[in-house]
Amino acid sequence: MWKDKIVEELHKFREAHAAQFNYEVRAIVESLREEEEKSGRQVVSFAKGRKEETKEVEK
């Protein structure tokens, strides 16, 4: 089976990160949100855009 080194590295990072929070999903998500906020990068949400886009297409 072919293995992708980048995907394997991401899986290792995800595993290590989850282990830091005892695999508690809420704690993991909160940590990621805090990191996202600290980054200072603009965050885009497509959740609202999809609904609006769908309405425009239906017209």
C-alpha cells in the first residue's frame, strides 16, 4: 500500500494534539479556536454563504 508522507505527518500531529487534551473533542476544538484567534489571520466561514448562494440559484 502506498503511503503519503505528508498525510502520515498530519496524522501524527493530530494524534499528539488530541493526546494533550485526553482525546476530549470539546477541549481539542477550543484549543484550535484559540490558536485560530491568536494567528491574526482572517477566518472565512462558508456556512452562511452556502445558504445565500443556494437562494440566489433558486431564483
